[in-house]
Amino acid sequence: MLIRDILKEKGRGISFEFFPPKSEEGKDSFLAVIRDLSAFNPLYVSVTYGAGGTTQDRTYRTLKWLREETDLTVMSHLTCIGATQKAIDELLRSYMSIGVDNILALRGDPPRGVPDFDPLKGEFKYAIDLIRFIKRYNFFSIAVAVYPEGHQESPSLEKDMEYTKKKIDEGADFAITQMFFDNKYFYQFMERAERAGINIPIIPGIMPIGDIKKIIEFASFCKATIPDSIIKKMEPYQDNPEEMKKIGIEIAIKQCTDLRNNGVRFFHFYTLNKSDMVSSIVKVIGT
Ligand code: FAD
């Protein structure tokens, strides 16, 4: 089912993001996590796509499992940087054949360790080019990524919003944000989006912090500020994963509760293919 219709019909709810398991052997444990989280009736679940198509086969296989073994609405992430139109066409047709009709259209990041890679020479330069391409099929509901603190390559928040608005106008039905840990960035982003005339649903991406060291490293790549107060609270528990998770759950509950109190109706959880933290959070905040 098209997610744009689900969002309209339900008006509130949660969704979960997964990455594709490395091997066929990961299927049972992956589906066990899916079963746990299905108890919360997610609006949809999404499967990530490795930069440069590195997980193309695995992403497809995971989507197929989900289609065959569950009734969940699924969305594939899809990056276009370095891809040809022919390859994307083949992939979209394969998605159509298994009933995957929702795509998170992304540019992706240039491959690391390839110094002479020039994204502007490719057939797709930005996510907007992929959106234009996908629209032609008249089959998919399209989502895009947005960045409360601005995308790491954007020269300014104004430019960031200018390009964000352009790609949404090209045919995005809804947007999911990059993770953020201070809600002020989300609220400021929403104000900028409103001023720019953006009126599609913008769903906050919630990353429960299970390991502060890893999140600090990840956040440094994607321009997500982690408040000192969170770092100070969590760092002493680096060698106590259970306590660290407990604190991470409390922080995410506080974040989601504040968002709810400020009118947010949809939440997208980055699950990292684990159900424990997200379940504890959703049990408290509700769906
Ligand atoms: P774009 O919207 O194309 O923007 C990229 C940059 O180009 C921005 O700085 C933008 O301001 C700038 N820009 C846009 N148009 C122009 C223009 N005309 N001229 C000059 N500059 C311009 N990555 C993966 O590899 N796999 C995934 O599964 C994945 N899932 C994600 C899910 C979410 C919810 C989010 C938030 C990100 C995800 N990413 C994923 C990361 C994403 O691929 C990177 O953040 C990437 O750097 C940008 O992708 P984009 O689609 O936002 O790019």
C-alpha cells in the first residue's frame, strides 16, 4: 500500500527502519525482531540500501522476505549516486514485481577511498534526479531525507532549505529526518520548512542511543549534535551496556514525549535491527 495514503488515513503512528542482514542465515533472527516490533502495528517498515548499491541484492532479498512472510507495508531506501538509469530502471521493475511500492529516494554519499570520483559526472547527481526518474513509473509513493541541522555539505541552512524545497516539490509525499538529539533543531527546521511553503508530513527520525561512543562517531559524519548533557550522562557507563541502554531509553522517551507535546504525530525509529530498546520506548510513548 502506498505510504502517502496510509499517513493520510491514519493521521498518526510509528515506523521502523532496518538494515538488510548480511546473509541468508540472518533471516530467522531478523524476522524474529520484525515479529516483536509488529506488535506495535507500524505504519510501515523500511530497509536501507548500501551506498553505491553495495547492498542492492541484500536489500532486495530482505524486502522479499518481508513481502512473503509478513503483511507489513514496506519501503526501500534507494541511493542514486554513481548509478545508471538502466540499473535503477531494472531495480524499480524488480521492486514492482514483488509489490514494493514505496521508495525513500536518496542521493547517497560518494564512495570512500575513490578520490577521483566525481558525482556531478553521473547520470544522477542529486536525490531530485532520482525523484524525477521514479515519478515516471506512476507506481511509487516517494519519501525524501531531510536534515534538521542542515546536510553536512550544505553551505548554509538557507541553501539547505532551498534544495530541500525543490526536491519535495518534485514529487515527495513525505520526509524523514536525520537523527537529532536536541528537539530545538527539529522545531527550528519545521519553522524554516513552513516559511518555505513545505506542507508534506515530516517525520522525525529517532535514534535510541545504545552505545554513546558509536553514536558520537556516527553523528560526526552526519552533522547531528549530541548535547553535552547526554554525553556526560552516558559516558561513565561505557563498560556497562545494560545501564547505558536504560539511560538511552529514558532519553528517547523524553525526546518523543516532548515532540508529542508539540504536535508530532508520526515517529520513525532507527532500530539497528534490534527490538529491545525501541519496544521499551514505544510501550511508554504509545503509537
Ligand atoms: P540530496 O537531497 O541530493 O542532497 C545532497 C546535498 O546536495 C545537500 O547538501 C543538498 O543541499 C545539496 N544539493 C541538492 N541539490 C543541489 C543542487 N542542485 N546544487 C547544489 N547542491 C545541491 N544513505 C545510504 O547510503 N543508504 C540509506 O539507506 C540511507 N538512508 C537514509 C535515511 C534517512 C532518513 C536519512 C536522513 C539519510 C539516509 N542516508 C542513507 C544518507 C544519505 O544518503 C546522505 O545523507 C546523503 O549525503 C544525502 O542524500 P540526500 O538524498 O539527502 O541528498
